Amino acid sequence: MKSNTDAFILSSARVPFAKSQTLYSDVGRKELMVASLNALIKKANLQGKVLDDVALGMVMNSSTDWNLARECVLDTELHPETPAYNVQRACGTSLETIWHTALKIGAGQINLAIAGGLDTNSDLPIEVSQQMKSFLLDMNKARTFGEKLSAMKHLSFKALIPTPPAVVEKRTLMSMGEHTELMVKEWGISREDQDQLAYLSHKNGAAAYERGFYDDLVTEFKGVKRDQTLRGDTTVEKLAKLKPAFDKTSGQGTLTAGNSSPLTDGSACVLMGNADTASKLGLKPLAKVVDVQVAAVDFVHGAGLLMAPTKAVSKMLERNRLTFQDFDFFEIHEAFAGQVLCNMKAWESAEYCRDVLGRSAPLGSIDRSKLNTVGSSLALGHPFGATGARIAGTLAKLLSESGKKRGLISICTAGGMGISAILESV
């Protein structure tokens, strides 16, 4: 088995992201993913080719799509002998697929693969109650009319009500927004700073679209070619008028619909390979995947739910002997403006870096002019399983077209986890 083979991002594609239950309200999860896959296949001229693997993921998946990745591949223009498998790590899902793929390429086990993911809160997996499950199983086992009648006697009206998925932490029964409200209070993050970060995300995203940056990254789908959550005309004044979305009663709530990422539908994917395969396909590598790191925090016992990226980034930088000054781009997923600001303030804190990260000195400040320079999740949207691939594809292009050297990715996830990555230009 070979080792130390560089893994490159060769291309990427995604559909425009849209607020859930709007533009894609009648689009199934498989159709949504296939649109991005076929766009990537067309860009790289992969029609009819057998790829070594395809890794795809989704957070809000259904048991009926237990083999979603393979089913998606069979609906694309790839050769049907291309294998595929499912992955899930909450909001870090598609960065996880990129990690898997990079490791396989690095070990010399595969040469060419696709990594990506999707999510839709329009095509939701609606479940039935436990009582309804028991009833259906009893009915399936029943052989006589009497047995079926007996099963029906134990079915109440309440059991007929379906159960939609809830985006809350099972351990705390709190949403991410509620947890982030606790974080911004702990770290003293102001409403004004959160709104300013959200404004810049929209401003940078709109400017990037205007200069054509996204022309070859975002494929037209359902008659649109631009993220539907992007508001280029928003202002800090408009954002300041929005009411708190999570802490509505204390008078201290600062998270709003404007400085929190919206529930979003969308998909994204990247093509990955080694240098020899890229050359044979006539593709220029955009960026090299250097390293990836995951971490977790004990949020059940008081740690901030979305603070794990601070640990992942710290470990990764230490291993690679890098500092923030060694990076030209910072792509930090904006689940909430407050989460980004809490993480950055923690890296600046000598006490936090000593007690939590085990560092003798703080990591320091991030140059804001290098942060999310073409917009991020607050403006573009956040389909949970697609965000990692969206960010990686974006950063790979930024590095390739700018001639800059290095970029850092940081993503917070449900369950108190974080995942980070380093990409370098080629």
C-alpha cells in the first residue's frame, strides 16, 4: 500500500441554496444531490466514467434512503459501476467526506473520487409515534380479524399525530440558537458585533456574485443561479430592527433571524484526485488537502455547545507548526454570527488558551479582512450536510485564482463537535 500521495481538490459544483420550504419545496433529497453531481460531472467531463468512490452525506435523512449515496450515483451520468457510501457528522458531514477521500488518495488506495453532501428541510423524514409503530408491527403480525381488531383497540388519536424532526440537542433539549445565546452572554458578544458580521457576509457574498466568482461554482437549478438567502441590499440598520429569535423574554436576547443562518435546502460536491489522475483528465489541481482535525466539548456539563472548533483548530495548527499569521484565507462557518465571534474571542484569550487548549500563549487574532471574503453561511445559507463541501470548493477556488498560499476551514456541529481543515495552493 502506497503512502504520502498528495490529495487535491480538482473541481467543485453546487446548486443555489434556498430557504427551506420555498424554492425547493417539491424537490426530493435525491434530485437535489443529483443536480450538483451532474453539474460537477459535466464540468470535469466525467460522463460514463467509473470513479473509485463517492462519499456523500446528509443530516436529515430518512430510513427509506438508507443507501442514498449509491442511489444518487445511479441517477447521474457516471458509469453505474461507480461505488458510493453514506457519511454523517452533523454540520461537518461533507468536510468529513472530503477527509475520508483525502486519506484514501493519500494512502494510494484510490485515484479519483467525489465527496459532498446535502440537506433539505423541505423533504423531511416525518416519523410516527412509538404507539403507532407498535400498532403497525402488531397489525403486520396479526393473522386473524380478531387479532387485528385487538391491535386497533390500543391505538389512540394522539398516536396518529406524526413526529417531525426537531433540531435540538437530545441531552439538553435546547436548540443550537438557545445554546449560542448562553455562549454570547458568557463571552460578552454584543448584538451590534453580531449584526456587523452578518452584514459583511451578505456584502461579501453579493460582491462575489457581481464579479462572477460564483459563475462556475453554482449551477442553475429550478430557474435560479444565485443563493436565494443572499441579501445584497441589507444594512446594519435593517438587521438591528429584527427581534430576538431564541431568547424572547429576558430582554437580553441578541440572536435574530438576521445574524443566524437560515434553515436551508441545497447540495454541494467536490472532485478529488491525485496529480497523475488530474493530468490524465486535463484538470489543474486547485488546492491540496493538507490536514483535517475533529474535536468535541462536554456541553452537557457547561462547555459552550459550539466551542469545539477552538480545540480542533488549535490541535491542527500545533501539529502543523502554523499560526494564524500563516493563513491567507479563513473560511469559518457562520452557524450564528455569535458563534464565530465567541470562537475568535476564545483564541484571543490567554486564560482560555491555557486552561482549555493547553497552550502557553493565546493563538491570537484573525485578520478580519481575510475572513469569509466571498460570504458564508449567514448570507449564502446552511444546508447542514452541504456546507463543508461548499466551503472547501470555495476556498480551493480562492487559493487557485489569487495565488495565495494557505486557507483554514472551521466548522461547528451539533453534539458539541467541531471540524477544521487546512488547504494549500498548488
